[in-house]
Amino acid sequence: MRTIILAGLIALLASLGSLLTASAEQRPYSMDQPCVSHDLNTLWSVLGVSEASDGITPNQDAVNNVSCEFEWESLKLAWTNLPLRASLRKNLMDASVSGINAAGSEPKGYVYPATNDIKWFGLDYHFDQQPRFINAVYDYYAWTKDTAFLKAMQPKIEAAMDYMMNIMKGKEGLPITPDPYNGISNTGRPSTYMDCYREGYEVTWILESYYTSLLDMAKLETALGDPIKASHYASDANKFPSEFNRLWNPVTHRYVGWRDSNGGLHDYGFTYINLEALARGLGDAGKAYRIFQWLDHGKAQPTAAGAHIGSEDIYQCIAAPRSNTIRIPTSDWVPWSVSETLRNTLFKYGTLVEDGGSELLWNYYDVMARLRWLDANDAWRKFADMVYRAGGDPLMYTEVATNHPLDVYGENYLEFAANGGENGLAGLSPLYGFMGLRPGLNGLYASPNLPTSLVYLKCDDISYGSHDCSVKVVRGRIVYDYDLFNNFTVLGAAGTSSTFKTENGFNSVGALLYLDKGVHQSGYYIRTIQNVVLPVMQPTVSHPIRIKLERLEGGKWAAVAMAIADTRYSDAWLYARIAHQPAGTYRLTLTDSSKSFSWLNQDGVYDIRAVDEPVTKAEIIRVHGAKVSLKASKSFSAIHFAGTGSMRYVKLYRKMGGFWWIVRVTWASSPHGGVLSFADQPKGNYKLAFDKPFKGVGALESSLYLITVTSDGKSSTQTVGAGGKVRLSIP
């Protein structure tokens, strides 16, 4: 069982290290200083990624020789120019591989779980490190273009893949773990990092990373100049997803933990397994819909111990889902580190990472899966949840701190973990996900996908090949920004107004909302400027925020747009896309009948943004009635309606497999039509539902991202539409 530590967050937003300046525009959420610009480097040290050699605690290195963690460590470090990247390189080079630089009882190509240990803690052979080792080598090479490293690693990665193909019988279908790692209850042995399970034979978690290793080996062999091998691995990768779906449980509608050698399915609601499958591109839209319905609307077995006794909430730890939603039975538990006696007393269901607890690591795959299959708003909500939850622990819990065995939420330290090695990955989704940065063999690519509460994200100190650079992804130009923090005015049915003047035109208005501190607390914590811990909650609001925009014309206020916006974001920018407006004087009024929110203001002037968001028109639809179906051939981010009739409320649904998923939208009506805006949506089938018949024409509009790369004092800017990918030009 892993050593686990909870390091509170001033950390999380930047387990990115020097790096990400996230801006909901400058302030997507509050941590130490609400409404002050955040860069994301403070998270590094707390999450075990810093220029120091140690991790969070002296006995928890940020980079170590545990090979099952190599992929996570490579994702964390390969893109940086920190000294720790050299430690990662050394560990990959020194990794023990049977028949290459190590001898042992396993055939050639077996990757030792740790450099000097052929068995995990001397007890069992493990197999999840086999594909993860290859994936780590690819990530490191793709970022660094270190050809000497790749040449030196070639014998190891080819032997590791041959082991999976031959010894694990991957060339015959799904790779399997050999006896005694057969997955059979009461007899099987642990075979992965989750070392208390008798998971074996067809192990879903191993197979997910194996799929990535096939894709990565195809690229590595291309780089090594062997197109025949590259083609072979690419072909195997193309065939793999359909075979992988044999591990889908048609009864529970999710992937199982493993299929044993007798054909038995072992399904205990493994959330991390399902999320990682989706994040790696396995499954399909229908399966993704089923999985997220289970995660977001299903129930877990009630916890028996810890801070959440009796809870059925899959996200009881807020920052990440429980590892499993059903207690692991005695027949599938190996008591080498936690006996059944302890499981029935101190560590009942709900207090162990392996049994009802959680890890920050799972949040990374949660966010990345939602970005791939749902949208950026849904993904950002989970990322923000994690940041608030981890950042709200003033105890900054670590393994060596004996004076507070629980975090501020009353959770056992194994129930909510922030291990240095693996959990630092939780801060990387802004880089790999929302900014969409990925290295390829022939360049650095970006496929941005920002939530509606952000105008830009920026990451500094990126090291790609021989270049050190910063990358900024921008969705709009801020033409007006009142940006001083002072106090709050509670919104109410009467509304609260503020005027502003712009020198340029704009098509989006934003307001920074804050939860009324008098509402019911539900477990979020932030720190104020005075370092006083105050509770913050994720709101449960029955009524949306209403936004009214007026323009001063001839001494009178003329209505421009009336908008209704979702309020699931706490302490975040709320934006409404509108028809393009000219420069002038405007008045913005916000109302909230639930009185759950405050509006930030300084001396009666409220925190407002006017933004000019460049868009491209994709397709035209015609609406005549209360419902309409449409098929989008390209990604889109808004629907601009022009027509007659009073459009007051619109719902947008996207088809996922045979199901309809409702998209979170903001809509703004005007005297001549209106705008429906949302996070970027992929091409596919949709339907619209109006509250009353509407007649008019709708234009599907796509956000146009500007991506600026700065290196050696020079900059270059490129554009890419929603859903697109561009090879970055590094000056």
C-alpha cells in the first residue's frame, strides 16, 4: 500500500511549476488572495515538484525509481527545464529490465517494479509498469527530442513491448498476467500499484495504459527509423478498442476491474479505471454517457468509517471520486499491509485509498475524460472543486506531521491523499487539457478548449527540444476591466446595477460573483487576504442569475440584452455572450432571487469585464417552432439567432450514443433574436428546445483562439478554431 500524504493546497493550481497563470482572467477562483492574479507555481513544492530533491516530506521524493509511477512523473516533468527532469532521465535510464541490464527469474523484457526489486516489496511481480515505462520514455523524448536518450532506451522499450506481446500474450489478443496472477478470488495475487487487490489475468487498468503504449511505440519506432515496426504497432492499436470492450459490464454499464482466468468479472465500481479508460480515448460516446451518469448521479455503498460515515456520495471527498463505490470483499483483498481485522476496525470502508477513499491523482483523469467526452465547463467544475478542497486545508497535512492525524475536513489521511509522486499530476490538466499542449515527433501542438469562465490561460517555462518558451491561449480581448477588490453586495430580486464605458466594441460581458458568506456551508474553504479561514460552498441554487445589459442612447437607457446564466460556479467569472455592441456607455444589472451570490465591488463600482471574442460562423440553421434538430459538421461555441418572437429560454442537447446529454448554456435574448453560448461542442447531432415557438435563422459560431508563443524575447501568434489543432511556430 502506498505511503500517502495530504499536502494542503496552496498547491494545486500549479502542480505545474513556474507555469500556468490561469485567468478567469486573472482570477478563476480564490485561494490565498481572492481576486488576485494567480500563477500556478506555488503548487509545485507542495505536490512534490520543485527544484529541491525532496518531495513534500523528507521521505517522499518527488521523483523516484518506482517504475509504475514513471509515466506520471514524466507527464509532470518532461515539459519543464527544472533540475528534477535530469533525475527523471536518470531513473528511466537506470530502470532494471530483465535480459538487458538486469538478471532475474522473469524472461527478457520484464521491467522491475523498482530499480533493485524484481518483486514489489519482495512479495509479488507487478505488470502495470510494463506499458507505463514505454509511455514515460515517449513523453520524455517527445518533449526533449533527446536522441541519445532514445537510442540508449531502444533495447529496453522494445524488450518491454516484446514481453507484453509474447509472455503476456498480447499478440493473441488482450495481454494477460500469468499464474498465480489469475484474478481468481481467494487465490490470485496483486499485480499492480493497487496492491491490495487480487486483480489478475485481464486487468483493465493495465490494458488501458497498454493501449497508449501501442500508440507511443508506433511513434517511437518512427523516430528510430523503423517504419515496419511502427506500422505494426499502429495496426494493433487500431484493433485494440473493440477487444478492450469485452471488459464492459452490460449490467452496471461501466468497465470492470478485471476478468479472471475463469471468465469471472470483478466489478466494485472502480471510478479511476473508468475515468482513465475514457481519458485515454477508449470506449465511445454511449459508454462515456453511462459512466458519467453513474459518477454524477449514482450512489456508492455507505461509508462505514472516516469523516463521511453513512455517505453514499461518490464524490464524498470533493476533490476526486472514491476509488471504488462497493467495498472490496474479503475474497478479493490481500491483507499483506491491511489485515481483515484492521479493515473491520480502524480502516473500514471509506478510509483507505484502495477501499472507498480517494487520491488527487484520480482528478487528473476525471478532468481529462470530461474534456474529451463532455465539455470544458464540466471539466473545469471538477478541477475547481479539487483546487478549493485541497487548498482549503490550513493544516497542510503531511505524513510526518504527528500533531494532526486528520485534515481540516476530519478525513483520515488515507481517505484523501496527496502523495508527492503521483498526485502532483492533478495540477497538469490546465496544461494538457484546457490549453491542449502536446508534443509530437515533428512539433509542439495545441488544441485549446477553455471553459466559459476563462478568457485565457498562460504557461511559462515550457521546455520543448532546444527551446524555452511560454504559451498563452486567448479566447478574447478584454476591452473593459474594472478590477479592484473590496467588498460585496448581495444580489436580490431587485437587482444591483453598475455602469461602465468602453472605447471599443465587444460581444461578451462578465461579472465576478462571490457566494454570500451567510449561506449554508457545505465543505469548501478558502483563505482570505488576512489568512483567516472562511467557509465557501458549492451553491445549490434553484434560480439562475439574470443579467440585463442596457446602452445609454440620447440620455436614456435602451435595452440591449436580457440573459440567464447558470450559477454552478462559486467565486468565478460569469460570462454572457451577446450580439456585438459598439463602444459606448452601458449599465449592467444582476439579479438573483435565491440570494446566494454577492457581486464584488469597490466603492459601488462592480467587477465587470467587457470582452471582444473573435468568432467564425460555421453553419446556418432555420428555426420554426419550439423544437429543432440539427447536425453540426464542425465544432461550435454559440448559436446566434436572428428573427422574430420572444425567445426567453432555450435548452441544448447533444446526442451521445443513444442518449441525450444536456449542455450547460447561457442565453441572452434581444429585441431582434439572441445568442446561446456554451463551452466548445464537437461536431455531431443536437436538438434545441425553446420555451415557446420561435421563428428565425441561427448561425453556429465557433470560438477563435489566439495562441502566442514567446521564446528568446520574440513572439509569434497563430489562430485555431474550436475543436481544432495547430502546430505551434516557436520563434
